[in-house]
Amino acid sequence: MIVRLEIEALAPLAFPERKPGTQFNRSLDYIPGAAIFGALGQILGKNPANLPLLRAIRCHNAYPAYQGDLWVHPLPATVIQPKGDEKAFDSLYQRVCWEQQQPAALIYAPTSSDGRPWEAAGAKFYSLRDNAIAFRKVQQRMQTRVGINRRRGIAQDERLYTVLAIRETMLLESSSQHSDQNHGLTKDTLVPTRFLGSLVIPDGAHHTVVDALHKITHLGGRQTTGLGAVAIRTLSPEETSENLLERIDAMTKRFRQQAKLYQDLGGNPWSINGHIFTVNLLSDAILLEDRWIPTQEFSTAQLKAITGIEATLIRSFTTTKTVGGYHTQWHRPKPTNIAVSMGSVYVFKTKTPLETKDIEKLAALQHDGIGERRQEGYGQVRICDEFHLRNIL
């Protein structure tokens, strides 16, 4: 069962990637699932009977959103844009089909009309409005605080420190249709900073978890200095039902069209008899090979072990990063892991079309996630992300 969350910032928020940190260390631009999981654990953990529930919960990251957004995802790693331009284009179909051509020395490297190479769009968040890309981001500002002498409980001389925190409000630029008629000036709107996230919980635990969510008043670090106040609301499930087979069919059809285009231009034919689908990482994922070796590849063997689907990994678009964390109650750092960055894309191809049972297994994979520490938001995946399917479905 999935519970959708809307989190509104009532004060600046700080989510440093590691603690203790240095001054001017930026906060994460989103609310990590580990912060939500830790806050739930403080409430539900008081009752030992809730420990099995905590092990089964999946707290997904909450990403910055505007009013009216149904969801927000990180941009796939296949997104590129002309240098200096904010327009985003998906290179998935062109690049994968291009790399199927021979000789292997052919490199996919699009350039602008003046010869400047296109570049990766980078780590951004997006939503779709009227099938158009709408980027989402937060604004951060410096927060200066004074250190407190723990023995005397008063301000300590010469102990000022500064942190970068997410603003509790964001400034939205209004469209030209809302501009001042008399002066031609565009009015800006100040709105609360919001985040959209979700929880995966066992059936029958909805009432217990929702009650605990409504008791959460603070998230993140520096809470003793006035940061971290939030208001959490649960949202109704999305009204639109998801047809995973329709999404996979649409992606496969688009791959066939691109392969045929290259063949018509004189390239080598590439037959696609089965299905092609992507596994997109909506959060960082900690993947292990043989249950202990860090890896950045979600391999064919791993997919088969989880779903039983026979498929070939034909391309992966990944980067890695180091992730850690901090136990607030224990005052100890969490283990450091090598993780695959959110936005990474794995492209799989099957020899024969997927059957109904295979689609059900992929839906379960999307529901459960992959890798380690999934309770803290790691390993959230999406089969055939919406960015790849816009203007297709």
C-alpha cells in the first residue's frame, strides 16, 4: 500500500549529506527518506510491537513540488541540453539505437548549429504539466547561529557558525499574463516550500502510520537551533490507474521507429522482437554483487533473481557517489556506502514479448525497490519513467 505525502516547510530545513560537517556545507535539495524514517522510528519505536512494521516500511525521498503537482521525479541521466540552454531533450532512443550500429567507433555526440557539443542536464527535478517539462527546485540561504555552552546553557563567546539551509518559502516568477498592466512589471509570488514523497506500508497499517506521521513536527538537522519545523499531510491516491504494459509497449514502439529510421538512412538493421524497458532510479541505490561487493550495475542476473525475467542489459547510464548518514540518537555516523546516483537508467531487452506474469513481477519490482537500506529511501525505481514517454502515450 502506498501513502502519498505533502510536506510543507514551516522553518528553514537542513539535510547535510554527512555529519559533523563544515560551515557553508549545502543541504540536500530534497527531504531524504532517512529523515522521514528516523522521525517515524522515534514515534513508532516506543512500542516494541511496531518493530516488524518499521522493518517493512519504505520511506521514499520527498522532492520539491509546486501546488498542483501529482509527482516529482529526478531527471533521467539520458537527458541532454544545448550548452547555455534550459531546454531538455531525451537522448535515450537515439543513443541506444545509434550504439547498435557498426563499427563501434561511431560515437553519439550531438552538437548545436554552431558546433558546440550538447551537455548532460545534470541533477534536477521535474514534473509534467500539460505534457511539458516543468523543473522544480528549492532555494537555500545562509543561517548564522551561535554555539551554546552545554555546561552553562548560554551563548559561548566567539562560537558563531553558519549553515546553508533550505528556505521555508520560495519565490515563483509569475507568467507574463499576470504582469502589471500599468507598469509592465512581472509580479512574483512567495509560496511555502513544499515537497512530495511517499511511503510503502503493509496492508492494515495505514491508520497506525498516518497517526504517527501527523505527530511529526520536525525533520532534519539543527532542530535545537530553530530549524526543521514541518507540517505533513497525507494525500489521496492518484486517480489515474497505471498500465505498465501500455508504457512498455509505447517505449518499445518508439525504439522500433528509431531503429527503422537509422536503417532507412543506410545503417545496419536492428531487430526488436520482444520488449525494451528501462529501470530508472528515482533515488540513490546501494547495490551489492554477491551480497557484499559494491557495484553500480543492476545486472541481468539480478533482474532474473528478483523477477524471473530473461532479459539482456543493453545499456546503462550511471554515475556513483558516496553516501553516509548520521544516527541522531546514537550520535554515531552510519556506515558509508558506494551508491548509484538517482536518475541512473538501465535499459533491458527481452527476446520475446513480456507476458502478464512478467508485467506483474515488474510492478512488484517498482513497488519494492532494489538494493540495500530501502527503508531509508534508497533503491526506489520506476519502470519506463514519464520523461521517456512524453509525446508518445
